Amino acid sequence: MTPAPIPIHWPNGRLTLEEPGCDWLVAARNAGIGIPTGCLGGSCGACEIEVNQQVVRACIATVPASRQGELRVELASDPYW
Ligand code: FES
């Protein structure tokens, strides 16, 4: 059985539906958002986003199943990047 798609709210106001397990970078691209990347290996932090207030490194994480039924993404605003 395929898991139900999760509604994701993006900082540009778009709402997309993604399967749990989808790469965050792909999900963001589907929403028209380019997440900055660096190492693509989980060590530099350039790709950090906040998903329901939890910091996630988008290059090594995937869309989780959401207990709240939806996810809200914010781009991490690190002034040093
Ligand atoms: S691109 Fe370096 S941690 Fe994701």
C-alpha cells in the first residue's frame, strides 16, 4: 500500500502534495523553491530548512509521514550564508 501524500506548505505560499520518503530537494523543486546546497553530504548545513519548527538538513532527509497531517516548511535564515 502506498502511503498517503502529505500536504506541504512552502514559504512562497504554494501547497504541494508529496509522498513520504520523497527527497526534500526534489519536493522543494516541485514547489518552485531552490534550496541552497553545499556538500550534499549532511555536513555543511547550507541546505537547512525548518519543517514544523524542526531543523532538517534537506540533502540527507526525506519527507516524513506527518502526524499533524501536513508539514510547514520555512527556509532557515542564517545571516552568515
Ligand atoms: S548541502 Fe551540506 S549539509 Fe546539505
